[in-house]
Amino acid sequence: MIRKPVFLHTLEILGKIIATERARIPLTQQELADLAEVSRTSVQRLEEGKEATFSTIVKILRVLNLMLIIDTYQKEEQIENDR
């Protein structure tokens, strides 16, 4: 299934996507943590939009079969708005 890309501007958005996909499968936070070989606390914190290591994010996304594309390009007006 091809999914529409979602542009992430905050960790909160990533956390909501992960929580939604985990519930859809369905998996508990502990089951996801076990499959991703991370702690349940790491899953919980990420779903709450709190910081996580890049490796933790990648492990969780792999289990959920989600793709993350990192694009650091910003249009000039976006840069001005961010200042």
C-alpha cells in the first residue's frame, strides 16, 4: 500500500503517527518495544512527542513498516518565517 507522505515539523506529529499505526496493527507499547528491541519507556516517550535517539526512531519505524525521509531543504520564505 502506498501512503501519502506526511511532513513532520515536530516530534509530536511523529509520536501521533507512531501511536496511531501501533494501535491499528494492533500492538501494545510493550509488544512494539520488544519487537523493536527498545524499552517500553522509549516507545511511550516517543508517542508523547518527547526526544528519542535516531536509532530508536528507526527501530520503531522498521517494526511498523513506516518510512522516514529526511529533507533538510527549506524555501527562503520558510527560513525567514522561522527567524
